[in-house]
Amino acid sequence: MNAFFQKLRQFFNTKLGFFVLAIGLFWLKTVYAYYTKFNLGVKGSMQTFLLLFNPIPTTVLLLGIAIYMKGRKSYIYLLIIDAITSIWLFANILYYREFSDFLTMTLMKGSSSVGNNLGKSILGIIEPTDFLVFLDLVILILLLAFKVIKVDVRKLNWKIPAIITALSALLFGVNLTLAQADRSGLLTRTFDNNYIVKYLGLNSYVVYDGVKTAKTQAVKANANSSDLKSVKKYIKANYAAPNVEYSGVAKGKNVFIIHLESFQQFLIDYKWDGQEVTPNINKIYHENNTLSFDNFFHQVGQGKTADAELMLETSLFGLPEGSAMVTDGTTNTFQAAPAILGQKGYTSASFHGDVPSFWNRDNTYKSWGYDYFFSSEYYKKKKDYEIGYGMKDKIFLKDSAQYIEQLPQPFYAKMITVTNHYPYLLDKQNQSIEPTDTGDNTVDGYVQTAKYLDQSIGEFMNWLKETGLDKNSMVVFYGDHYGISGNHKEAVAKLFDKKEFDDFDNAQFQKVPFMVHMDGLKGGVNHTYGGEIDVLPTLMNLLGVNDKDYIQFGSDLLSKEHKQIVAFRNGDFVTPEYTKVGSSFYYTKTGKLIKKPTKKQQKILDGISNHVTTELSLSDKVVTGDLLRFFNPKGFEKVDKKDYSYKKSTALKKLKKTKNKNTLIEKSGGSTVDKYKTDAPELKE
Ligand code: GP9
Ligand code: MN
């Protein structure tokens, strides 16, 4: 044994040995931090492996730089690099404690005015164990200072540092390949900073974030106010005057936006296992005081939920790649629904049972002017309360009641459900319908989670009735995007007992619900073609807000002038007459392929294609160039992100102060939470 330690010490006394020791210690403390300081949501053996593996490639690379140096310098450089990366880790630990997210270039530059006051509160949030991330450095310094390990000044073969660098690249390649295999689109779709750290580590994250920021910043730096000219011209030329019959019918009412996760239109009235899959939503759909649309499409790209949110709140399209909420949400200027309504006396709040960092909501919501963001941190946590991406809908909606009742009225509240999310898993005790029998595992559970979502909506609507909130609220429902992607055509054909399910069918399959439900509303099923981009102008008209001066790419769905051209993010489209998929055109009514368009048809098709690409590219220009910073609509005050904080303690304090401010709790003479009835098995005593 002694001989072994002797050997080991001899090894550490060499330059290479010291380098290996430093990497080992660095690895240990990083893993310690991963497990105790962050909440990365590691699931399964592959993610665990990658979490343990990911500190190695970049540490080898960075500390390896020191090996290129000669003699003592090599040791000094190694310690300096170690110190810098440790400070980066330390800073992130502190930031994460406050914000459940990682630092970004944008935030650090400080110019973004995302008020985070971290400096002020730093002493208050530091924990003694945070300093353990410097322990490796201290150990190395002590070992050298007390000459337990000697500095090796011998010259090293020049090939060795080069080999180390090459090795780090190889290891990184392995890391990236495995990560992409586990989570496709990891780098392009930009889900969540937590994902990058979980899969690639904190050092790769800084590079990733830096490149991303540099790219988006360069475009913004080159943009100027004259770029708005073409946008304004287009918006003016395509303006559709809203339907006056509906103007202001919901003025002053509370607004609930109920985000039905992955909910497709086909589920409405769909039957399986001898029952309606979504009886509660069906009932709302058919009610006289519900304005329902049956030709309404989602228009999302890679950003999926984030794209849907962006379109609904701002009437701007998501980007062709990635998620605009992530790449541009922190820095851009917006004139979004929460801010517009906020300036008309509304309180705004978004509710979602997932971590705040997902899709960069924690930052983007500030740019949109959300007063509150009730993320998973605001809810009681128990292991069986969660499934997939977050809280189970029944528990989430029920536990939201305690916050809804404290909001000063009128309010604009967005409830983002999540249980009906790919891969549609639901625990046995919550299943109340058989899975479908297509044999496709990712399709068959869909009706089960959709049914669960429907039941949770039923419970929520009952509570609205019990509390009387239904009388002074407009409840808007929408499906954010497809639940079953185009990769499951065979299974979908089986769902409809059809032989075939082709590209045209798949385009029509992108319909999602859009319903506006309100006491006294002149409802019915409306067949107008439209999509998510049109929601904001439609709602603004119902709420009596004149948005003529705003830059919005959609138009009021109830307007007689509404152009019924639904643009998909990839340039495909649907109109009442024509549908484009790739390079093929179809008749929308019959689904027949137009093999050879007539000259006249060709002209029309070219015209629509042109309209769609113009619309998308102008919207992209607004987002990537941050053009709304040059734009001041009349009567709108620019949002100052510093005014917003979603820190739980701050928000709860603010809510307390809202007493006597026309809240439900005050109107009801006490809490209404016990009026919320749920059959969620997890909540049974
Ligand atoms: C996560 C949820 C899912 O918070 O919104 O997003 P999606 O995967 O549907 O885009
Ligand atoms: Mn979604």
C-alpha cells in the first residue's frame, strides 16, 4: 500500500500528474455542486451518465491550456484558470438560488435592465457550503506551498499538450453526440438553460450562450428605425377593421387564457372506448355563449409552446429556428397583451406548474409586462404531484385558486396546463379511459392524458361557477400545437378508421381549438380560417381596446376584412380554397391535389405564397432586429423590466398589499379555496 502511495505521490510530482489531480478535484466539486446546488431534473441512466461525464471534456481543455506553458508558469496558469472557472461556478450557484436559472451574457452585461438586484442581496443568500467550490483550489495551493507536491520544471514533449487538447475535443464530441441522441434539437431548439448545463456542463454553456448572444446582438446592432418602414407599410396595407358588433362586449371583464397543452381540434366530440374523450370541453364548445372556431390552426415552429405564447401575447410569429422567447425574450421590447391591459388597469399573471426557466419564461414575461408568474416554485411539491414536464393539471389548477382569488380585478390570467404532453404518460390511478389501439406507443396514451386534462378543466369551470367568477370573466381556450406529429401518420389513419393519411390530411390535422366563452356572448361555431397570430387582435376588440396603432401580424377573426390565409411557420399555408404543403397544392374542400394549376390559379397561388413569406419575414425582422424598440404606439408606455420580480417572497408580499383591491377573496368575504372540488386521488386524505 505504501508503495502505491509512493508511486502516486511521484506521479503528482510530475507536471502531468498535477494536471490529472487538478482535473480530478475539479470534477469532484463540480459534481458536488450539480447535485446540491442546482436542480437539473436528471432523469434516467443516460442523463446521469452525461451529468457525471460533462465536466471532464471542458476541464481537460481549459486546464490543458496551462500545459502549453513552460516551468513554473504552467502551475500558475493552471491555478488561474481553475480560479476563473470556479468563480463562474460560484456566481451561477448564487444566481440560481434566486432565479432557478443560469447567468447569461445578456444579464451580466447589465445593459438589459433585467433588474435582478443580485448585488444587493448577495450576502443574504450566500451559504457557507457555497465556498466548497473553491476547496480544490485551496488544496492545490496548500499542497504546493507546503511542498507536499513539488513543482516539476522539466520540459515536456511538445506533443503532450497537443494530445491533451485533441483528447478534450474527442471527449467533447462523445458528450455532444450522446446528448443530442438523448435530446434531439438540444442546441437548435433552445429549450432551457438547465438542459444545456445538464447535458454539456457549465463551461460549454458559457460558450453556447456567448455564441447565441453574439449572433442575436449583431443583428440587433445593425438594425435601425428605418427598418420599420416596410413593416409599417405592410401592417397598414393588411389592416382589417375589427368587427364593431363585438367591440368591447367583454370590456372590463377578467380574462382567463386557458392553454390546453398539445390539444388538437380532432379531440372535440371524438369518441373512444364508448365515451366522449373530452366531454367538458365539448360542452363548452357547443354552448350558445361560446364563440368556437373550427378552422383555427396552430402556427408554431421549433419553439412549440413558446411560439404559441409569443403569438398570443404579441401577434408576432416565432422564429424559423429555435425559440424567440429564449433568444430574444430577455432583451427585446414588446407591446404585449399583459402590458397593454396592465396599462388599462388590469393585473396580469401567468400560471404554470413547471420550472420558471423553461422557454426563458422567467425573463420574457418581464418584457411582456406580466405582474406575476406563478411557476412551480409557488406550489406545494410532492413526488406524485408531478408527471412529465411539471405538475399534474388537476392539482395545478386547484392550487392556483389560492392565487387567483388574491388578484385585483379585472385580471388577465393565463393558465398553462402540461399533463397532456408527449409522451402522454399518466399514472394508473388517474386513467379513466382505455388507450387507443393503433399500436403506436406515443399515440395511444394521448386520449388518456387529454381526458385527464378535460376533467381538470371541468373542475376549474365548476369553481368559476361556484365563486361567481364566471359572471365577470371571459374564458378563452386554445390548443397550443399538435399532440401527434407528422411522424405517426399510420397510427393517425387508424384513429380515424381511414386507409390513408397524407400530407394534405396532416396539414388539416394542425387545427387546434380556439373558443371564447362568456356569459351573454353571441356564440356559435364560426368557420373562419385563422390561427394563433390572430388571437390578440380578436381579444383586444372584444375587450374594447383599440389596437390600430400597434404592430400586429394577425387580424380580428370576426372582422369581415379578415384575410383567411393561415401561414405555417415553414411557409406552407391553408386558405378556404387552397392548401400548400411543400411544393404541392391541394383544394382545401376536397383534399384533391392540384396537378396542373391553370394560369389563373397559378397567379392566385403565387400571390398567397408571396403574402405568406412576406408576412413571416417581416415578423422575423421585427423580432431579430428588436424593431419595436423604435416604435411607440399612442397611449402605450414602454415596459421597464426592472419593475418586475417573480421572486416568491416578493410576490407574496405584493399580493398581501392588494387587500381591499377588489379581489375575489375580498368580494366573497373570505377564501374560496374550499369551493374548489377535485377528485385528484393525490389530494385525498
Ligand atoms: C414546459 C411546457 C412544454 O414548460 O410548456 O413545452 P412544449 O414542449 O410543449 O413546447
Ligand atoms: Mn406545448
